[in-house]
Amino acid sequence: MEILLQLLSFVPNVLKSVKTSEYRKLYRDVIIEVTKPIIDEVINVEDVAENANDFWHNLIRIGTSYDLVHSCLHTGEWHAVPAEQREVFTLLSFLRILYMLICGKGRPETVNDAIFVADMGLMLGAKVLVEHEGMELDLLAEVVSILTKANKLGLSSEPPLKRLKVDIDDSQKAVCEVPILNQPTLEYFGTHHYDRREPALLEGIIEDWPALERWHDPNYLIAAAGERTVPVEVGSQYSSDDWSQRLVKFKDFIAQHLTEESATRNIDNEQDRAYLAQHELFDQIPTLREDIRVPDYIGRTDTNPRIKAWLGPKGTVSPLHTDPGHNLLCQVFGSKIIILAPPDSTPNLYPHEHFILNNTSQIVDAKAIDYERFPRARDVRFRRLELRRGQVLYIPPGWWHYVESLSPSFSVSFWFD
């Protein structure tokens, strides 16, 4: 019950923030009511036995509100979801975890279920900061850290996985049709590329990342985050009819899609190919965040970049599309073929008409364009390159880019203004 006592210590400050908030009365009243039995007393096994009906009743009340907010989060467009609803989802996730542990009496499977709820809260909720022992902490990030440490003590040992085979033939010079800059000064990069919105391949700027030496070992990734739940894309590419999304354990994703055995099993089956794409993995797993550094070139204009993870097997594809912000795409292991086209090519690249995909071209394979179907694409001046381990590609806003992995690959994107 030690982990429960640690989590209960957050309750007073959570309750304080709820009482001073403007959350809808329905949610606020539920949150305040279910914290009453635990705010001023220590919970132990005897308490649960004596008051089982009350604890289970509160767990059901929390679950009902949780499901209601979860449905609201999935109604309409994600960017239009009010921050208040996401904050409420975070708080309900925290209270659901508390009551799960209380009613589950510390069973190991309950801790696993609680980690899943915490991950859902981190992915769908909003950050809620609470004061604790003189520090301001991210509530759910701290909760999942406590749960994960406790869970590791009970994990069974499994045979280690083989290190990923991501070697490339360095004897042949990679194709690169954009300028290559070796550790350019901030002034040079800003004047000649950021301000002019011209792409460039940067070298020598992430060599100090511990990730370069650690992440191609699947056992390291599993030790850091194996029990965590992550979203993956399944199918050939997100603009195709066979595309879908799933929630999976990180360790299962790695074992099924990033090992030598999985490569020989499903390399030609696009429908089963999974891709952890555009996910804020490093907010969810701070341990992995410690293995990377924000490149200095970003701090010139933006001190708070959005950091995304891209992890998958050979053959994963991001179709020809544009992003609204600046992007530094950093290759940690593996290699990718990237095809670029300037913003003024947009009329010749046949964007989808639907607003959800209007930043994405109807051209499925930029490597082998069907010019009979897309004749205007003949007028586009494409630029091709291969992005390899330790290299960073600067992609300015509005530039079209097609990305395909040539091997198992882990990339990190920094989106910035």
C-alpha cells in the first residue's frame, strides 16, 4: 500500500485547485464528493473491507463521469476541445487510479490497469500542476512515475531481444539535393535558411545525444517504457483506406514490429505495418526525453518547441504533405528517403479537397508518380535526399515532404515557430 500512500499525498492540493476552478458544477461536485472519504484519513486494507460498498460506489461515480468526459473529448475536432474538459479528464483519471488501487487492494494487475489509465490521461488530458513538498509537479506524470517504479519490482525477467540491424552502406555517398551544412552558426542558419525558408541538411549538431548510442537497443527502450500504452498507426499510410489507429503496449509494438524476427515476418504486409507516428512520446516518457537535447537553432525564435516521435519498421510512409511550422527532423537510427517540393508547387501536387487532408497530396507514391493521373506534377522541381543516423533535416513551413523509412527507424521532430 506504499504507492497508495504516496498518491494520497497529492489529494489535498488537487482538491484545493478544484475548489477554486470554474469547472462545470457537475464535475466539480463529483470530484469534491469522492475525495471526502480519503482526504483526512489513511486508507488501509481494513478500511476497504469495512467500507467496501462506499469505495466501490465512488469508483463507479468516477467511472461514469470519466466515460462522459471521454465521449466529449471524441466529439468534433480535437483542436476545438476546451482546455477545461481536458483538465477534468486528467483529474478524473487521477481519482480513478486512486480508487482502483484502494478497491484492488494493491494487486499487481491493478497497478498495470492504473498505468493504462494514467497513459490515457497523459495522452488525452491537459497538464495539471500541483504543489508537492515545495515543488510544482505535473500530476499525472508524477503519478505514472510512482506506478511504474512499483510495477518494475514485480516484472518477470524475459530473454533479451537482439539489437536492431540498422546498418547502411556508408561506402556509397547518399543522394542529397539540398545544401549540407556542418555545424553552421546560428546567424548563418537563421539568415540563409530560416529567414529565407530554404531546407538544409545539418550535420554534427546532435552528436552529443545519448539516444544515438541507446535507442537502437530494443531492451533499453523496453526497460524505459515497456509497460506503457502508446498509439500506433496501422496500414500503408494515413491517407489510405486501410489506415487505422490502435493502442498497444510499447514492449509489444517493439517485439512485433522492430525485431529481426518481425522484419522477416511482415515486411511485405502493408496492412499490418505499425508506426508510432507524430506522438508526444517524450512528454509521456520523461526518461526518453533525457536522452535528447533541443538544438540551439530552435532557441533563436522559439523556447518551447513541440517534440514528436516517429518510430517504426522498414517501409513506413508519411505521404506527401505540408506542416504549418518549422521542423527539425533528427534521425536517431536507421535511414529515410525524403522527397521535398517548394510551397509554390501546391497547385501541381493535387491536395485533397476535404479540410482534414487539405495539407496532403493525392499522389500516393512520390517515388513513382502516375503522371497520366497527375500530369501537372511534371512541372514540380522535386529535391531528394537520404536522411541518415545523426543527421538533421530542416523543413521550412509549407514545404511538401514525402518520407519513407529504408530500415527500422527512430526520428525526432522539433516543430517550432
